[in-house]
Amino acid sequence: MAATEIDVKYVAHLARLSLTAEEERTFGAQLGQVIHYIAKLSELDVTGIEPTAHAVPLVNVLRADEVRPGLSNEEALRNAPAAANGLFMMPKIVE
Amino acid sequence: MLHYLTLAELTARLGRREVSARQAMQACLDRMSKVEPRIHAFISADAPDALAQADAADRALAAGVTHAQQPLLGVPIAVKDVIAVRGQPLNCGSKILGRFVSPYDATVVERLKAAGAVVFGRLNMDEFAMGSSTENSAFGPTRNPWDLSRIPGGSSGGSAAAVAAGECFAALGSDTGGSIRQPAAFCGCVGLKPTYGRVSRYGLVAYASSLDQIGPMARTVADAATVLGVISGHDSRDSTSAPEPAPDYAAALDGGIRGLKLGLPKEYLVGGLDPRVKSALESAVRQLEALGAEVVEISLPHTEYAIASYYIIATAEASANLARFDGVRYGARVEGPDPIQLYCRTRGAGFGSEVKRRIILGAYVLSSGYYDAYYLRAQKVRTLIRRDFLNAFQQVDAIVTPPAPTPAFRVGEKADDPMQMYLSDIFTISCNLAGICGLSVPCGFAAAEPAGAGQAGAQLPLGLQILGRPFGEAAILRAAHAYQQSTAWHKQTPPC
């Protein structure tokens, strides 16, 4: 596989996205271009450069471990696509 | 023309009881009835709730509450559809959230309400803030009030268009790679992206967590400063929010810019820059010099790597953040025989093309074998970009650039070419990577090209971007205010 190609079907599965055949083709071509472009970063020598995860780094931000009110069960379920008995409903996971 | 008062003029009249909060809110609703069929800045608005809030503000005013106590008392302010307002819909411009209703207020909304604002409306945006034109909204595009054949910019295109068209007195947007500054420039209003950590993001739906910030959009610099003063400051519910106390931005506006040293980065004045944008920038620089600023050329040598670095980091973070939209706990669901198929079908049906592309790209750059080559390298390049700015700020107090290489482009012009759309972000992206602050202030108009489908003789707004040191919002607001006080660009209103 050339450096600018991307196995869209495989990566989409990793990301839990079902795509149409049309989307696979279009995204493959479009993302191929983008990946070709971002390879530009290989021009730079980054030896010895530390990565930046956050531009304004704050570390070990702590708060008091106190019980505080959160969403009620009813509020937490209000936007659920399916709920019963105070729980989210899902297809069966284990037979 | 109540709807075109500035926020400062409105609060003065509210304070003198010459106008009521209900009249101000009604003026926005009337204006919306008139222009929304063409502009579509709003996804929805709850008029009865807005008028009830306005009535409450009128009762407070009648009881003697002043704007010194509540700086936004009775002021209608609209919110981008990515920020939670209790009891109101939240869709992020997407289908995937279905009929989601926010169970709580974002901190910024809580602060607006505490300051007396009438918080209303869900402003249109590119889906999950991914885009530069507001064409990626599942609710249809927003049009530019200055030329309906053009995009308003994005992703906060609804916010910019609503402010420019007089549908609200200020708005909140969010900016991950330019999403406040670029639409502000394209619609002729003021937009400010605060320093990373300046404004709490509790209640902001995350796109790229190391880059996202909420910021104000308004018709004047002074109005943006007032709103910023209300929403900024530490919040224990956002662990990335900075502990530094927020200064009084509105009080810091005056004083002028005599002796201020401004840098003009040479890397921003090369190929691809529209001559109309270049000439407006040059005029603005001359004006700033006339006001007493010293302008010197500087270098930000890693500018050309910003887009590549951004589209790796932002998409990687997005692929992780958007994993939560799986049809289980909230939003729309497409059923499947097992959980995996339920996730895949829900996400396949619920997300639009640009969101899918970015999730796929983000998952790809994080995947085994590519992590070091893409994500880790992009984070190292981010260090170099940040260093460029910190070095520049040793020589200058602020940096002036165009916010975008062109004026607003046409609807559809870049919609099918993601790479061209990404390249249009070249001048705004570095600011987010470096975590500094920046704003766009109106600095002129470009005559629309006569060819094509544009409105004959349309005037397209142009912006001046001013970038400042981390937590240097007061300085860039002061520079922009001095510039704005000496120009009249912001006094023009669109023909819509």
C-alpha cells in the first residue's frame, strides 16, 4: 500500500462507523490527498523536541473528595433512546 | 433600529428605562422573522422562554438592579448549538443527537444568566464544529448576510451571521482552529478566541479537547470585552481552566496604543493571499502606526506546518471524543442485532460526511504503526509552533495578520474538496496550537468579483487578526478598540 492510501473500510470498522460503498470510495480518495499533505511533517527534524499535549499545561489538578449532587436517575435517562426500570436498554451482549 | 444598537448602547438605554428588555428581545425576534428565511443563522429559538427571561430582567431593572451589578441585565445573547443550556435542545448541528435536551447549563451560560443576560436560540454551525463554512450543518447552511450567495465562515457561522444581521446583541461561539475569528471576519463582526484555559468548557461538547475554547462575538470590541469579562475565570468543573483571576477587560479598553510594538509575520504575506486582503491589512497597519504603534516584521518559521499538525491532532482528539455518540445513553439510535452493529449503524446514519472523514483520519493517525509518524510527530511540531510565538512575543506585544487568505467564498465552492477547505484555515490554526489568544476586528471591505453568481456590487467584510500573549486578552482588546474607535467599518450594516 502506498503511503498516501488508507484502508477506509478497516479504519471505519475500528471507529464503529458503517459506511456505504460510495462513502468508502469518496473518503478513500479525499483522505488519500489529506494524508499525502500531512506527510509534509516528515520534512522537519524533531530530534530532541518534547511533544506538546496541552499548550497551557496544568498538572495534578485536584479537588476535595466530597459528595455533591449530580444528575438524578430520571434526568440521566431523559435523553435515552430506550430505557426501562431505571436502566438504559441495549441488545443482548451475552447469550 | 433597536436591533442594531450595540450592546453598550442597549444597556445604557435599559438603564435609563428608555427601552425595556422585552422590547429588546422582541426586536431580535422581529428581526429574525424578517431575515431568517434567507440567512438561517438559527437552528431554533424558544421565543416564549426568551420573553419570560426578558420580563424577569425588566422586573429586576424596576427593582433597581443596575448594570454595574449585572453587566448584561436584559441583553439578548444567542448561543452556538454546541453549548448546553438547561431545558433547551442541543444538537451540535448534527442528526446524531436526535431530540436531546440539555440537563444542565454550561458554566458560560450560568455566568451569562447570573449577569442578567437573556440567553436564547440555538445558533447554526458546522456539525460538531468541524468545518469552515457552516455548510456541514445537518440543518442546512447559513448564508452570509452581506452576500447571500456566500458562506458566513465557520464553524460558528450562525453566531457571526446572527450578530451581523442584528438578530442578537452578542453571541457565543467556539474556536478550535479559527471557528470564531474566521466567521467574525467574513461577516464583519468582532470575535475573540481566549487563551486556552481562560474560559471554562464545562457544558461545551468536546471536539478537540487540547484546542477548544468558547469566546464572544459582538458588533464592537467593547461589547466583546464585556461578554468576555462575564464568561471568563476559573471553574472547578473544568480541570483545564486556568486559576489566574480574570482582569476587568472592559475597564482595560482605554489608554490607546502609543508605543505598542506589533509584529507582522513575513510568512503570512506570501503566495495565495488575495490582493484585496493584503491591501486591507496594509491600510490597517498604517492606521495602527498613525495611532502610535510601532510595527516590525517578525518570523514565525513553522507556519507552513500548522495545518498538517492541526489536522492530525484535532482529528485524533475528535475520534476519541466522538466515541461517546453510540446510540446508547442519548440521542438517535438505529437498532441492530448486537451492540457493535447498533453502534456502527447509529454512527453511520447519524454523522455527516465531514465528521466521518475526521473520525476516520483521527483513528488512522492514532492506529498502531502510525502513531509515532503522525500523532507524536504532530505534537512535537506543535512545540515548535508554540516556541515560534513565545519567541516572537519577546520582541513584540502582539501580532497582526489577516484572519483568512480570502474574503468569504461562495456556497458550494469548497464543499466537495476537504483539502481546499482545510487550507483556508492557514492563518487561524496556529493560535490554537500555541494556546494563545486572538481576535478579529473589521478592517475594510472587498468588492465581490463581478463574475459568477454573486450579488452585483456586494461588499464583503474583511477582518484584522490580532494575536496576543497567553492571558494577554486585555492587550489585544485595547489595540483592537483603539483601531475600531478610529475607523467606521463596524458601523456599516449588511443589505439583508
